[in-house]
Amino acid sequence: MTGDGDCPKEIVSSSRKLEVHFKCEQIDIISRFERIDSENFRGSIQETIKSTPPRKVNETVVAKWIGPPPEKP
């Protein structure tokens, strides 16, 4: 899923939140992530698979950033 013409994506972000929505022919994926503090974040991923039979997958994550801090733009 590269966000090309067959699988366009929408990205909405701020300093605390990121949302990415892939709108593909066979699957829709919405990923949402929110920064809790400087080291921790939480997120959810919702997948709608449009094949037969259609299916939905929901995932929730809570995580800790373990790498060096990202560089400021």
C-alpha cells in the first residue's frame, strides 16, 4: 500500500496525532496514533476487507519509543 492511484491515501497530522487512511479496492485501513508523552504513544488500526465474506479487523496498541528522538524539521 503505497498510496498510488490504485490505493490512494489521506494523511492528517498534528504535533500529537497522526491519522492515515488507505482507500484500496479490496481493503480500507484507518490508522490513528496519538502521542501520550515524549516516550509513549497509543494507536488503533481498523481494517475493512471487502472480499467474500467481508471482514473487519480492529487492533489497539500502546507503545514506547525506544530509538533516538526524531530530528526536528
